[in-house]
Amino acid sequence: MKLKGDIMIKQKIQFVLNGKSVEVAVKPNTTLVDVLRYQLKLTGTKRGCDRGNCGACTVLLDGKSVYSCLILAPKVNNREVLTIEGLGEPGNLHPLQEAFMEHNAVQCGFCTPGMLLSAKALLDDTPHPTKKEVKTAISGNLCRCTGYIQIIEAILDAAERNAKKGR
Amino acid sequence: MTHTIVGKSITRIDVLDKILGRSKYADDLEFPDVLYAKLLRSKFPHAQIINIDTSKAEKLSGVKAIITAKDVPVNTFGIQFKDQVILASNKVRYLGDPVAAVAAESKELAEDAIELITVKYKELPAVFDSREALKASAPKIHDGGNFAAHRKIRLGTVKKGFQISDEIIEDSFTTQKMEHSHIEPHTGIATVDANGKVTIRSSLSVPFVARAELARVLKLPITKIRIIQPECGGNFGGRNEISLEPYIALLAMKTKQPVKMVWSREEEFIGSTIRHSYFIEYKTGVKKDGRLIAREVKMISDAGAYSSYGESALTKSCILASGPYKIPNVKVDGYLAFTNQPVGGAMRGFGAPQVFAAEETHMDHIANNLGMDTIELRLKNALKTGDQTVTGQILHGVGFTKTILKAAEAARWDKHQLLTEKETNTTKRGMGVACLIYPVGFTEKANPSAAFVKVNSDGTMNVSIGALDVGQGSTTVLAQIAAEELGTSINNISIVTGDTDTDPYDTGPIASRVTYATGNAVRFATAKAKQMLLEVAAESLTVNIDALETKDGVIYVRGAPQKCISIAEAALICQQKGKPVAATASFNPPNALLDPETGQGKPYPTYVFATQIAELEVDTQTGYVKVIKIVAAHDVGKAINPALVRGQIIGGIGFGLGQAMLEKMVLAQGKNLNPNFLDYLLPTSLDMPDVEVLIIEEPEPTGPFGAKGVAEPSNVPTTPAIINAIYDAVGIKINDLPATPEKVLKALREKKG
């Protein structure tokens, strides 16, 4: 029988995480979500299914939204990762965070970080999305609480705020 | 009465941590030397255990403990009947039954160890269909057989009622098994201190019930068990009883190290509780003018391997089987059967989604037979204030008719024939309505809430409660109730919750009861504290206490607001007088046991009502149904926070849409074939229609500021509204959920002939 517990070889990887360079030794079979959560202690990225179905682990890799549970950690070597911890901070919230707050787009909050990052990837690429484009952009992020509508309203509103701010 | 905080869409008070990714859910917590636990579950749906050999696994380096049935002090549990095992000893009854649990230094090692445990089984014949299970020839799952419960409602004489009816309409309906699918899987961490006190961090929605259950299983005094609830990633009934807690507690006690267990998504499907599937038969006698005269309903609920909440949910199903209508002659029989299937538990709607899917589509069938508008039929029979329910309970504050009229107006029901203008050769449009009566609080049983408040010397107030916010926003709502009652800003309220050592008792965020029950407890405790403040204020201002009012943190004389003292000053005076301001209060929704033979009695304190209208398009070439819009009118009593109410209703509509069109646990020989979100389809953003929410506020005299509640009911009418709209569009009646494109297409072809 092939046991899983015996993979001990680690390799060093370096990447830019939320604007800062980090170096970390990882097993080759470790996924990005586990490195973020359990090695780098950034627990804002959630694990909901661990097989790329739910979207709770969504982060941005070189600006594109990805499921971090499907990315092997060595794959991010020399690349750039943005997690929820790098999106905004108290007093300097990202417009999407402000809009999520004001539109009651959050209930249990477990899908929220992934949802915000998928929304950011959309707005970075398409600053003035249609409702259909918003729906499509977050269709890989499951939410069991909200029924999505307040999230969609928030993203459309954030796009408008961005336009006004010229961001 | 004008309110300053109640009725306002205040931003939820826990939102900042959530949008920053800083909220700590169970798996986000870190403990030194933590061990990872994993369960070995049954290999067969029904089998005798001959032998369990853990020796190989024990020898694996890094494995710290393995437990089997012999390690469990009291190896039974169950919310109503203690018929479930923590770890199976001589028999397994479904594929989710745990047989052994392992704690190891890493997740991988724990998984390896599980693979090294060998269990010798003797397979037993199994039964997977609840109707088959009730036959005498069926293999017996429990010593007492497979018959788990029979609940009855008897009102009037149905036989006579059918005799005097002009028409009798019959239908049968089948509902599916569903998984809660909260995005955060079940997760827990147990630690044990040097004195043997066990602390469990797990987002249980019933911490006090769970604590008592764990004390029983572990044979410890309740004071030796502490449950701390981290942030909860969704509940929907999925955390309404103990799940992984006994294993991590036992393993932590054995290893003296912290032990963590996280269920995989697959385990959520295989080993957690699910929504009961039902077979339902309806027969209704009706007069030509649309008056409902008699109704007979028979339903069989699949309990799965253990009873869990099965009987309680079935009771609710039976009570609600006559819908929100006045029917003089009713006979309902509900049966609960054990099978070798996953265990049915509490799930959003608790027995209502199944019966309303049948009942409200049956109502359309009746209307169509009579050639009557379906809304007219509902209006004609609608329950009103002063009417008696099927259990003989006299209703007050019924906003039902209003929900029908408002929904019909907003959906432009009168113009719904014009929908054909939007049709093409291959797409047909339809509109469907469905209504609801739904109770607040537990069926028949006591379900108290308590609150403890302290007013501090700066005028702020701590409110301790035992009902965790599982995402619905209850903490914000309770803070609004406290702020309104005290007469201060919501920023001055701090809600403290999530720890059984310090929280006052609460039945928990289940049965749509927190706003009503915990809300009342909070309001009453706050009123008591306020009374202490008013007493010193009256003395200080030399006025009668009745002349005083509070607002914005100030106690003032009515009509002479310049004569005032701040709440802070009054609190400080109380403190200096040696009587710091603190108060407790509790509330138990009034209800009473039902007569076991007739089902007569007062099962609930109050009821909410709703009407939803769905508009959709059916592609006749593919069977694909696109829901375009849902209008949802809900009587919730006073809406303490309209934005949160809207959020609950829209979220529920998503849930109901999943039940109508997408979700179904596919089981073959007790094995779940789609235990993941790729094959078990949850609604996504692309599936959601536009939703127009209409909040109807028919005040509930016994609720805090007139509130009833929202929570569960919103998903219930969505399913039948969609099924009825499909019929309206293409004339096919789906009576087996969900209405997948394959099913719709098949029915369309059959209709064509």
C-alpha cells in the first residue's frame, strides 16, 4: 500500500504575496491553499471542498482568479499572489469591501473572501461590467446563504464607485 | 410607536472582520502540538461487525491514538431517541456509521492509519426504500424494527367531507434527499486541561443541548465540558446536533493533546445529516365554488438509519399538510421509517419543504380542475386572524391575504396571460404561485432563551446571549432590540456570545426562533436594567418614574427634555450605590403538547405567512428551465432590520430553487454517487432569477417590537411556485423533485405522445 504520510522532501519557493516577497519551503504535493493557511498563517483564504468546486479558496495569481486548492505550491514560484489579507484594511477598504458591507452582501462570511477576489479580478479586467458579466465572474464561487443578489448589487455598485473615483 | 433603531437596515455588526478575512472559523484556530483526527466509516450499508483490528495502524509512527466502541463511555446519542451509536460496536446501519477514529501527527498520517485498520463484516440484507422498510418482510435495522413513528392529525370527519364535496382531486408527490451544503465543513478542535476539563471549539448551533449530550456520552459533569463557538460558516440545520465532537473529545482525553477534525466535502454528504425524502399522497374534496371541504394526506418520511430529528420534522409536516387554508375536515397520517440510508436531520424548513411542494402543486391541480384562477382559490380558503388552525389553535396577527394580494400585484398576475407574447417556437413562458404558513419556534417542546445584560458606567451595555449568529445576522438584530429598548445608539451595545461557560442558556439559532425568542429575552432583560436606571434618574430629577423616557443615551422627562440625566451618569450612580446595573430574563415560546390521537393542541406560539410568484421560461427542445423572476411577499411581523430580512428571503429563494430544479443526493444501495459540488448541483449566481422582496409587517403582539421571524420559511414556497410555473408554461406536472431538464424533456415528450 502506498502511504501518503511519507513525502518529506521540501523545496524552497519564492513569490510575492500581497505585495511582499516571501520564501517558504514546501512539499511538492502541497497545494497553495494549504501553504497560505497553515504555513504562512493567512487563514482568510478558506477551504470548502478542496477539489475546485466551491470557490472559497479563490485567490489572485498574477491578477487572475484561481482556486488555490487546485494549484500546487511550487507552481507559484516567482509569481504574484493576492489574498483577502492584501485587498484592504480597516480605514482603507477596497471599494468592493465597502460595497459588500453596505449592500448586506455578507452572511456567514465563509465564501466572502473568495467572492471578493473573483469580483476584483473582474473589475480589474472589465471596469464597467454588465450584470451578466458579474454573474458569470462569480459563478465559480458558491454561496449557500445569500442567494447572490446582494453580492451582484454590491459588485455593480463598486464598479460605479471605481468609475467615480477614477480607480 | 416610533422606533429609532428597530426597523432600520443597520449594517451588520460583524461584517468588517468578514470582509477583511479576519473572522476566525474553527479551522483558522491554531493550537500547539495539535493532532489530526479521521474517522473510519462503515464499508457496508448494513452489516454485523465480526472483528476490528487496529494493530497495524497503531504501529504506524506518528499515530497517537485509535478509539473504537469500547473506548466510548456511553455509546449512544440522539436528539430525541438515543438510538444512534458514536462508534459502531456490533452493527453498522448505513455507510456513514463511524467504526473507529484515529488521531495522528498529520492529516496524511491519520488517513494512512485509517487505511491500515481492518474490519471484518458479515453483510446483512439491507433496505433502501422507506415504503419497503415498513413491510413485515423487510430486514430489521433496529431491534424494534423499522417503524420509527406515526403522527396524526384528525379534524372533523373526512369521510363525510368527501361525500358532500363536488369534486375530489388526488395527487402523489416524491421529494428528494438534500445536503445542507454549508460551505464551511464540520470542523472542531478539542483540548483537555490538567483538571480534565474538555473544551471544544466547534460551531454547533445547539451548544447547550450538545454540551449535555457530550456530558452523557463522556460520563462527565456538565461543568467539565465547555463549548466555544468560533465563527460559523453556515448552518441550515446541519449543525443542530453533535457530529464530530465526541471523537475529538475522546481522542484529546486519550492523548492529552489538542485534536482537530475537519470533515471532507465527501464526508459531509456521507456522514452528516440530510433532508428527509418523502412520499406524499394528497386527496382533497372541494365544492364547485372552490371551498375546500375535506383533505386526507398520507406521507412516509425516510429517517435513514437513525431517528435524529425525524419524528419532530414529521410532526411539523403533518401540522402543515393542510397549508395556510381553512379546511373543516382533515385527516393526516405521517409515518417515519428506518432505512439503510444517510440519516435525515434538521434542515431549513424542517419537514415543510416536502409537504408544501406537494400541497401547493396539489392546490393548482384543484384550481385547474375547477377552472378557477389559482390565486382566487387560495384567497377563498385563506386563514385569517381569528381562524382556527388544523390543530385548533386560534390565530392572531395573520398577514396572509396581504401577502397574496401584494405578490399578485407586483408580479402583475392579472396580466399573466400576456406572457405568451414573449414566447418563441421553442420557448414557453409561465407563472406560478405558492403560499405558506410556517411556525416560529419548536414543535410542542420548551425552547427557552435567556439573556444577561450589564450597563456600564459609560452608558454602554454588554448583552450576553447563548444564540450564535450562524450568518443570518441575529447578533445585529438582537443588538438593535437591546439598543431600542435601552434608548441608546447601537454602537453602545456589545453582544457577547459563543461560550457555554459564560453564556446564559439558549436553545439556539434553530426553528426560526432567535429574533422572536432570544429577542424577547434580550428585550426583557434590558427593560429590567433600564428600570434600575430609571429609578435613580427619578430620584435625581425628583420626578415620578412614569414621567421618564430614554433616547440617544439620555433619560429625560417626557415633555421637558431639558430635565435629563445620561444613562452613563445613572449607571455610575447605581454602581456607587452598590447596585451595579445588571439583569437577566428568559423567554420560552408558549406551546403545548398535541393530543397523540387527534393532533389537537397548540404546537407553536405564532406563525408567519408568505406568497411567492415565479415567472420562468421553458426551452421545449432541451427541457431547460430558466427562472426569470420571483416575487416574494413575506409576513414577518415587524422587520427589525429590513436589509437582513431581504437577505434571508433571497437566500431562501436560492435554497428553494435548488430543491425545485437542481439538488438531489443520488444513492444506489445506500451509497452516495454524487458526494461533491460537481455532481450535486447547488444554485450558482447564474441560476438566480431577479427577486422582488415585499415585506409585510403584521405585528405579532408577543414578539419583540411586533417581530415574528424570517429564516427558514423563505425557501419553502419557491419550490412549488416554480413547479406550478412549469405547468403553466408547458402543461406538464412534475411530481418528483427536482425538475431537471431530463425530467422536463421526458414529460414534454410523453405529453406530445
